[in-house]
Amino acid sequence: MNNCQIIYIGLNIAAKDLNINVPNYDFVSGCFFSTPHITAMYLPSEDTILFNEDWIKSADTNEVLATSFHEVRHVYQKKQIDLYFSNRKVSECAETIFRWKKEFDYYHQPNSSENEKKYVYQEIEKDSIFYASKLITNIFKY
């Protein structure tokens, strides 16, 4: 199985777990990203996850799965924000949704050493990292 197939499987697993539709995704050259170590990113304006095709060629299967889970969690976060602000039922508390919205609106990309520190302290990133780690652990514990 190649890493593109692993991404497809990972997106489906996380979407099912989060009770959302499988997100749109695409593959782009590593040159698209601001730094070469960015493996993937969710573009809320396009509602699409972009994967670094250069990274995919040599990435470890677990890392590909974890990245897929992480990015789907961002899709979930954005959908919770959109649902909340259209007065629909959400699964998260208002405080969390407001924090996520602020961070989506003022997102810090990991494109410099200064922003790298801001990036890892964002609640949307901490939540996505925790979610991906938890899902990986649940999948491989059996």
C-alpha cells in the first residue's frame, strides 16, 4: 500500500470518527509550502487539505496516518465554528469554539522560528495533535 492510499484511509477513519464528511484533499509540490518541513495544511477558505507530495514519497506510514488525522481534526474544528455561528447544534462548548475561531482568524503558520513557537501553542494545534495521537493509539492498541 502506498502513502496516497494511506492518506485516503486516514481521512476516512478520522472523518467517520468525528462524524463529518470525508474532506476534500489534494497533493501539491513541497515548493507550495512556506517551509519544506510542512507536511500538510488545511485551507479553510477552500475547505481542502493539501498534502506535500515531496514529503509523501519518503514519509513513514504512521506519520502519514497521524498527519491525515491531524488535518481532518482541523476540518472538524472549522465545521464546529460554522455550525455554531449558523445557530446549529455543535459538539463542543462555546468557549472552545470561540477560541478556535479566533485562532483560525489569526493563524500562526510555522514559517519562522518566532512563528513556530506561536504555532505550537495555538489551541487548534494542541487539539489536533492530541486528537491524532489518541486516534493512532486507539487504532494500534489491538
